Amino acid sequence: MKHLLTAAILLAFSYQQNTLFAQTDKNKPKNNKSVENNAQNDNKPSRTVTTMDYESRVFNECVPEFVNLKGTVTYSVKEVRNDKRYFIIYKIDLKKVTGVGEKTGQIYKGGGVIMNKVNANFEAQHTVGNDHYHVKYRSPGYNLIYTQKAHFVLANGEEKVSFNDASDKCVPAKKS
């Protein structure tokens, strides 16, 4: 799951470097196709919503076994940028991802959402970022739970505040 955070951060910076796609009532993406937004630097928000295939692997230390995750994820991105600032909020929805235990064959369902926000003021050389996720996969035997709350502040190129509270755990599923 820690790799998801890395992927999320890389996603944010790749969106900063590449052309974004806009979603409006007139040009909503169809069949995962997006429409290009040409107004990137005029302080108007651009929005992207796209769905992509997803594959990952996590470890269930209770069994122990690897769980292969597969499905689709929806990325939602809102971005504003101009010469003075850059602001992005993005969400990665993992609710359509399921897993299969490599040894037991148990099916893991659930998912969750990764939320991130970065606000950079270029003139003040000040950047604030926040990351939050709570992802839970349930199987008949175990629940895999991944959480993180992270925050950072950069000022004049130096890290002034930083914390990263993350946990990965498995717990036996409640029997009904």
C-alpha cells in the first residue's frame, strides 16, 4: 500500500507536467476517452475523471500469503495553476478492485479512497501537502486495512513540517 502513495504522488506531478483533460456537461468522457483542456494557465480549474485498469499485490501477514489485487480505479483530479501558484486535489477510488489470495484462493472485496492535496505558492516559495487514505479489503477469513495521514510543509526549499502516520494490518473477520 505504501507503493500506492508513491504512485499517487507521481500521478500528481505527472499531471502537472502533462496536458490535462477537462470534464464538463458538454464534453463528458465516454468509454474512458477524455477531452483536452487548453486553458491550463488562466486560473480556471481543470478537471479530469478517468478510469484505468489496476493491478497490485499486498501481503496478508495473518495467513501469510500475497493477495493479488485487480480491477479498475477511477482517478479524479482538479487542478488550478498560473504563474503564481499551483493547486491540485486528486482522488483515487479503489472500490472496484478485488483480490485473490495466492495460497488460500480467498476473495478480498472492498477498497477505499486515496485523497491528496498540494498547494504551492511560487512567490512565497511555500508548499503544503496532505495525503489521506483508508483502504479495507474483506474476505471470509481476514480484513486487510491500510491507512495513512501525511502532511508536509516546504518553505524556501526546506522541509519545515512533516509527518507520516501509516499503518498496514490484518485482523480476523467477525463471524456472523
